Amino acid sequence: MRDAIYRGAEPDISIIIVSYNTRVMTLECIRSVLAQTTTVLYEVIVFDNASTDGSPEAIRANFPQIELVASQENLGFASANNIAALRARGRRFLLLNPDTLILNHAIDRLYEFADANPRCGIWGGRTVLSDGRLNPGSCWGDATLWSIFCFATGLTNLKRSSAVFNPEGYGGWKRDSIRAVDIVTGCFLLIDRELWKQLDGFDPEFFMYGEEADLCRRARRLGACPTITPAATIIHYGQSSEPDQAEQRIKVLAGRITLLRHHNSAPTILAGKTLYMMLPLLRLLAYGAAGVVSGRRDFREKARNWRHVWQYRERWVNGWSNVGVRSARGNPRNNASDEIAVAEHPSGDALTRSRQG
């Protein structure tokens, strides 16, 4: 970090990282931030959501210069960011996932892009996997009844390159051009401090998933124009704190239905919920039948996962509820450990690339 930070100078960016049982990845993420951010003044605030893998101790030992908030309870993504933001001093806040690596001075470049396009209010970059392939999850389009139908029936998976059948994913767009988008994902989201304050941060009803979609919708009503630039590219692995696919899908559906309830009319909410309830049933039937016919173990495993999602629908069918939040905090099927984090640890080549440029 620049010495000016330690003398109390107001930083350009407050980098906020919310971690949960991602010790190895969190340490590598912070190292990449320190190595790759060289032109903007910044501070790093890590909010640890009651990790049980030694994350707080490791962060303190390796990076005593950064601010660490070690929560005694898993508060979820939205509330954790809100609390961390109260401590932030930067004129802009950068929300950064712990399962990311900064490439080629991406934070510097994103800040430069924001300075050149200040009216956007929210800015994001491009995300790739460790092998350089596109990870399209840096941004999304708004969910509509049509996009939910395509998602529920599997049309989105069959036609990912189609803007008609994959409107939320922007079809075949490679995130290789500057473009205004509906939603910048919270894995790499830069926002003006004043806009964040106007919006009162994330809606804490979203325990996780959907909070950035809600934030960006509310921001657009105030005149913001969330925009992506390919000049700022990072590695994003995804799902590192939730390796259990069935549990992750439950949380995604809870976030999606909460978002649906917040921004739509009663008839649209009813239709959308019906489509979301169809989703696990259709997947269960399709993968179950395919598993029987083909004998493939992976199909049978997918059917079991979707059966779990359906069996525990009370945790997501009405959006985030008390029962859903209690289960999410307890991670009923998640036996995540540092071994999982190590298995998902960046390859040497990926880490080397992040420290070059």
C-alpha cells in the first residue's frame, strides 16, 4: 500500500472484502491487491463472517496493516458489506470477492475508467477463470418473466449464446467492450461513496445473492448507469465459500425470489414464483430419467441435488425468510474446509500472471 494511507490520508478507494471459510483464497486475493494496485490510494477492509477455518488469525498474521473485522456471527454478504462500509473512508467503495485475483492493475484501471466516466455511478470489469476463459458473471441483465421462463425450462442452458433465450447473460457478448448493463456483480463492483449513502447500501433482507441486482435497480432510478469495461480484468473462481451445489442453488433461489418480490407487481410475483418452483422439479425429472436411461452417475448425482432443493423449498420459496437465513448461517450440508479452498487454490501460472503486467 502507499505510505500515505498509514499517515491518515483519505484514500481514493476503500476495498471491502467479505470472507467466509476461504482462508487460502482470501490471503492470495489480498496479496494480488497489494501487488497490482500501484497508482490509486486505497485501504483494505476485510469483514470475516465467523469463519471456522482460521481466516481471521491468518489475515492478522500476514497483513497486520489492513483493517480486519472478525464477526462472531455469519451475517451474510449484504449486512457484512454494510457494516464494513461504515468504516470506509474512500471516495469510492470497491466490493471485491475473496475468491478473486487482480490482474494487470485492474483496480487502478477501473478507477481511471470511473474518473473518465463519473456519471455512471457504478462500474465493473471483466472476470475470467484461471485458464483465461471468460467467466460471464461480472454483470447481468434484469430478470423478467421471459428470462425466468427460459431459466426454469432450461432454454438458457441450451442457448447461452442467444440474447433471446439468455437475456440475463447478454447472450454471446464476451464482455470485451464498454457497455452499460443492468447489474454489476458484487464480486468486483465500484460505487461512488455518495451514491452508496443515498441508497443506504445493500438491503439487509438479502442474506446473499440478489443484493447487487437490487442495489443497481435502485441506483438506476436515481440516474446511475452501471457500466462494464474490459480494461479492468480479474480472475473470479466463484462458489468458493459454498461448494455444495444444492445448498448454493437454494440460496440463489432465495435471493431471486426476494428480488422478484421487491420490484414487481402481485401478478408478476405469482407467475415468477410458479416458474421458480417448476425449475427444480423439471431438473429432477430430466436428470433422473437421464440417469436411469444412461446409467451415468453424474446425472444421478444432479438429480439428487435437485431433489434436495425441492425437499427444502420452504427455505427459498418465499425469498429470504427466518428459516432460510438460519439454515444459511448453519450451512446444513456444507462441510467446507481449508482442503476445499486448497483444491480451488489458484494455479501457479494464474498467480504469476496476477503479479505481472
